[in-house]
Amino acid sequence: MELENNIVKKDIRLVALDMDGTLLNEDQEISQANREAITKARENGIHVVLSTGRPFIHVEDYARSLELNSFIITVNGGEIWDSNGNLLERNLLTVEEIKMMWNLKNLHQTNFWALTVDKVFREDFPEETALNQHQWLKFGFDVDDDDVRNTIIEELNKRKLQVTNSSPTNLEVNPYGISKANALEKVCKRIGITMDNVMAVGDSLNDIAMIEGAGLGVAMGNAQETVKKAADWVTSTNNEDGVAKAIVQWVL
């Protein structure tokens, strides 16, 4: 069966949803239409998996409110959790990588954030001698200047780190090879399906790998242009129930 734009209708059994800029509107809320579509998908036996750059502590309340009963992918694929909130996999940055990025942040005088398993650093930062007291999941830069941002990207790529973004001005850095797509593949194996049975929905560069790897990749109407070009289909914006429209169009 074919629908619009000659896209073949897939046997979708898992819907992977980014959160910020995708599932959540600009008020950080899940719209009623999105809730209803997700509930109907769940009732039809579809796995609904939140796949986000956020840490688990900033995801679990949303998952609970949606009564989700499947896996959760956090920190851009750095962690995989089961439906009971048990950690299945965690991938960490090394202390040396954190030192290097902290020095890079200071060299270029950028804004930053850094995520450990139990804290988000935004202004304060541990002394160098205390870095090894933390387990580091992700480091982020926020850079308004395009040239500076590109310089930082080049340096990070030389160091074999996974660099994406969740907005046009930021950079999100994970251990090399970590992505939402790789985590989704592992979830699919646990469920007994393939990536061809996945519809992935997102808006930023940290979503591209899963959008390209899924059987059906959907970009939000507010997505970065690179993401729209990578997608099979573009839905409405996150303020216009884009997730609900994609689920109704391709899943229900």
C-alpha cells in the first residue's frame, strides 16, 4: 500500500519520539491530541519509546503521565531503560575527554552544560582533581558564533567523539558511536522487531541517525532543514500536534 509522496506504508510496531521540539510544545507540555494518539497507538499494541537527549530524571514524569510501558532511551542513546525504570545500558565519557572539552569551552569562552549520572552542571564545575568522582554522560556547548562552533566541531571530530545538536546553536557530545539510532536497534532486538518496523520522529541533528535508520523517518514542521531533508515525511510543528498527525497518518 502506498500513501502520499509514494511512501510505502510500513508495518510500524514501534514509534520513537524525541521530546524537546517534537513531543513537547514550546511550553514543555504534551498536547491533548498527542496524548490521545499515543494512547490509541499503545492500545493497538504499538511500543511508544521516548528517545531523547534528556537524562532519565527529566523524562520519567512524562513517561508516567502517558502510561508508557516500553523502553526509554535517554542522553542521545547513552542510556537505555526498561519500562520499570531499570537501567539496561550506560555509556560514559572519560575524564580525559571531559577535561579536554572544559579546556575547549574556556578557550573559546562558550556557554556549556555537562551531565553526570546524578547532576547537571551549568555554571559551577568540579575542580580538575575531582572530575574522576563523577560519571560523565554528556557535555554540551552553546555557541552563537558559527565560525567558533565549526572550529569546536572540527576539534571534537579529531578526538573521535559523537557530535550532534538539539538546537541550531548548541553542540551535544557523547562517546563515539553513541546515537539514538544505535540504542533503538538494541531495543528492537529486545522486542523482536527490526528498524524497518520503526517510525522515528524528531527535529534536530541528534535525531537524524534514527530518522534515517527507521523504516519511516518523520521530521517535525519546526525541524532543522537538514533533518527535513533526511526524513521520508514532514509533519506539522510541535505546537500544532505534529506527533499526533504522524501517528494518525502512518500508524493508526
